[in-house]
Amino acid sequence: MIPKKTLVKDAHIVKIAVELENYVPQLICLDQRQPLTGKIQEICSYWDIADPQNYALEFCDPNNQKYVTEKNRNEIKNGSVLHLSYSPSKTANDTLESLRSGSTMEKTKCLKQLATLSKDHTFAMEFIKEQGLGIIINMIEDPSQRDDDILKYSLASFVELMEHDTISWEILQNNFVQRNIHIVCNFQNFSKECIQSALSNLENIVQNSSKYVLVEKEVTLQDLLRLLQDANSATTQQNAIALINALFMKADEGRKRQIAHTISAKPYRLALIGNASGRPMEMTHQLYVLQMLTLGLLEQRMRMKMNAQDQDAHEKIKELRRIAFDDYSGQMGVGEEHLRRGGGGSGGGNVNFSQFYKKLGFKCDINPAQDFIETPPGFCFEKMSVYEDD
């Protein structure tokens, strides 16, 4: 019997489809060892395209729309569908031409596409290399720009271009910072998309640029909290809290305490935590960061030992007991004084206060102040949490 030949599958070759608008798709075998430029030439030749150097392959998956490069080509699998499109270089140059000399309608259409294209690292690097970022910055800074769509898409494109972390935030001038500040402080006059982008830009400026002093000076906490109260967008709220966090982290100790005191007021606290449940994970994270920052102000006090002679501290412990067991809030007298001095038993109307302190979790239920003399837990009675309600 003649043995059957066993076909050995080449792991370097994948079978894919390549699409181009108005053309019948090509079903091809792509050798991952072959340079992409060579394969693109073959694909273009099949469709009689004369300038293959101006074309590139793109992934078609809605969740993975980006150019295929030598670095990411390993993501191409058997059955993948790719799209033949203009190369990042040609697309960047065509975009810049429209932005420089196109009509308002052409610029708007171009900027809308740019906001999506800029998410791709390969395209973003080509666009920045051709000085495209400077054009976008100028469009944002232009005070005569009244077209909301142009401003909206310019800001969105800028955010996406800077997301690649290849350009320093120090390049920005005061005019750009002031423009974003104006949008945030006058949010009633701008679309939610403009506000979201401006908030994101200011957060990054505070974190990554010496221009943060300008933001700290001109964007008040009341501005941001007012925005939080009026915003009907989860993304706007999330970005506003992120900016508050950035300003908090940059502030000195006195300013941090001032911020914590302001946001602890009930109207602002409700604005911060309103509808927090069910919000996106990033919103929950920003609220968590804010709470950690405010609670961090108690770190030093938390680690302090309580002075056994501090009458005010003793009164706060009593107040805690009264709040928890308000049925006995009015029953005070000799028994409490006896407990404060370390005595046991009951007093003041035969009320045994030690049982209440035990229910509250005190280790030393006879003299609860003793728990605060040890460290931890330290000496900390203030209400600082943004999640706490009256």
C-alpha cells in the first residue's frame, strides 16, 4: 500500500480577503515573511492601480480599525478581512491640504474624519510629522472661530493626537490654555463634546505642564462643581472630577484642605456622587481617587495619639455614643464623668454606658478613650469622605 502524502501546513501563511470599494474582493494567501510593500504591490497590480506606494492595508474590525504595519501584522489571522486604503502619509497630506484651503464644509468633514483617524498611532505620527498638530492648535486658539462643529472636531482630534504621548504638553502656549479655560468656565455656550475635550486638555496640562499655574488660578472649584451640577453627560462629569483630582494633587497643603472643605458641603457632595451607581468604571475610579485624596489629609492626624486630658475628644466620643443610641442622649450625669475617669459599672440613672461602647466596637468599653491613645487607629473624628451624606 502506498502511503498517502501528508500535507504540511505552513504556519507563516494566512488566507485572507482584501476589500476595496467598487471592486470584487481578492482572496489571497499572505506570507507573513514577505514584506508588506511587496504584497500591496501585487494587490494593486491585480486591480490595475498605478500608484501602490500611496496605498496601505487596514484592519476592518470595528474594534480594531488601524493600519497594518510590520509591527502589528502578526494580528492578521486566517479569515481576516483587510481593506486597501490610502496610506497614512497620503491621507495625512490630503487632510492638511483640506484644512489649509478647503471650504468650511470641507474642513468640517475633514476634521470629523481626523478625530477618528488620529486614534491610529501610525497615522498620528505622519500627521504630526507634517506639522498637522500646529494647524489644529491654531484652529482651537482662533477666537473668531464660531463654527461649533469645527471647534468640536478640532478639540477631539487634538485629544486623540496627544493620547499617543509623543509630544510634550510644554509646547502649548497661554492662548491655547486660555481657550480651554474659557470653554470650561462658559460651558453653557458650548456643546458637551467641546466641554469634554477642554476638560481633558486642562487635566493633562495640570498634570504635565508648567502652565498648570494658569489653570489653578483661573478655573475655580465653584466653576467645576457648577458644571458637575448642570452636566447631563457622564463623560463630562467624569472629566470634571478628573480635573478636580489633578488640581488637588498639585495644590499645597492649605489649598488641599480648602478643596476638601468645599466639596464636603452637601450640594457639592450630592453633585459629586449623584447617580454614581451604575456609572462607567472610569467614573467610579475618579470618585475613588477623590475620596483617597481627601482622606489622605487625615493621615497625620490619624497617626496622632489622643491626649488623655483632651476634654473635647472625650465629648466627641460621647457624641458618637449619643448618635448611635439616641434613646439615651439625654441621660448624662455622674455616670459619664465616672466613665471618663476610668471607672466601671453604671451611673447617671443606672445607665451602663460600657455596654453601648462595646456594641460600637471599642476594645476598652469602660474607658473608650483608651482606644484612641493607641496608634493606630489614632485620633481622627472629622468627616472628610465625599461619599458621606448628612
